[in-house]
Amino acid sequence: QVHTVESGGGVVQPGGSLRLSCAASGGRFSANAMGWYRQAPGNERELVAHITIGSSTNYADSVKGRFTISRDNAKSTVYLQMNSLRPEDTARYYCRADSSRGASWGRGTQVTVSS
């Protein structure tokens, strides 16, 4: 299983953009499907975006057209480009790696959208 570390969170105004990164190590990154999840206080963790080993993607309805997930296997990194951010996007964002050996989670990065 790979070990993942998220980065790129911060405070941004509504309508702004952020790019999150999830760097993986300790395994074969290309053999992992990768997902971005988020959890706001009092809410359950929810899937935001997912990218398969073959780079097929799917998104939560709430972020379609605003967020883009991508992966760079050479850098063992998955990205989440977030545009047109809204206050309701405020949450801690987590990266998850899935392979035949199981799943692993990072510790997350906080995104706060506020004026």
C-alpha cells in the first residue's frame, strides 16, 4: 500500500481556486485508483472525485464542472483543481489510494472558503 500526503489547502474567497496535491510513496502508484474525499464538521466523509488506473474520472454532482481530478504517474501524484469555490466546499480534503492490497488514507488538508 502506498503512503499519501496531501497539500495545497488554504483559505480562499468565494469564486477563487485552489489546487490540491496528493503525493504517494512506498508502493506502485500506477496500480492504484485514487480518490479525493472531503469531510466537513458534523458531516460524513464524502467522495468528491475519483480517477481510475486508466484515468477514467467521475465526480460528485456538487462539484461537476468546477473540479478536475488528474494524475501524474511519473510523479506519483494526484491533483484536484478546484475552481469557482463556494463556502459549502469548506472541509478537510483527504486522498485515498485503492489497490488490490487494500486502501490507504492521507491525513488531509484543510480548505476554507470564506469572504
